Amino acid sequence: MFEAKKTTKGKQRIEMKKIENMDARYISFSKRRNGVFVKASELSTLCSADLAANSTPCPVQRRRGGKLHSIGSRSVDLVVNRFLSSGSKLEQSCRRHAVQHRNRQLVELTHLVEAGKARKAELGGRLQAAVRGQGCKWLDDIDALGLDELDGLRESMG
């Protein structure tokens, strides 16, 4: 018998790559979003797995009033926090060591800032005393000062 030729390509696999056109990307996401979240929900139910799926709106979605989509087997926050806090004892020890190191750096920098503020206050007081004429009599006419006098002024201020 006579077989009719197909006029369409039918359902075919598409190459997995980023869709460059933002409108086409939004349309593809809109069509597939519900399926992805249904599969995530089924996986969680069937396997008793704690999971979280999240999709943030792209710029095209934001223009069109796109919303954040998320699903979690219990709660997205619980799953994410559990993921972030999990790890081997070595990883936890490394994280703890890094936090302690950063805290020491913070304390050192805080001391440096405090010392800088104290130095600033001291120099401000010396400058005010100099302006009032208590420290340097030649500040009244600073334009008339010579090079030696300017060097002396700089040394007295610092």
C-alpha cells in the first residue's frame, strides 16, 4: 500500500543550550514551569526527600509582572538552612576556623579604627589650640611664613 509522508517533524529532542532571545526564554519557561514543579513535588512525595526548587523572575518576567516561584517539601527556608548547615566535620571545622579568623581580624580593625579616632581627636585639639594662638603664633599670617617656618608647623602638628 501507499504510505503517506509525514509533513511535520513531530516531537523531537531539542539541544540543551541557553535561549538567547529573552522573550523566547520567557515563553519557554512559562510553558515548562508547572511541569518542573509538579515533578519536584512528585519526587518529594515518592522518595520522602526534602527538597526545594526555586525560580526567580528574569527581566522579561519582571516587566510582565513575573513572580518568584518556589516549592519545598516542608519549607524552602528549612531545606536551604539544613543544606547550608550540613557538611562533614572537617567542613564545619574549616567554616568555624574561618569565622574565628574573620572575628579576630574584625577586632584588630576595630582597635585600629579606635586608635585612629583617638589620634584624630588629639590632632584636632592641637589644631584648635594652634588656631587660638596657644601653640603657634605664626598661624595668624600663614601666607607670610617661610619654608623653615612651614616645616616647623608641620612638625608641631604631627
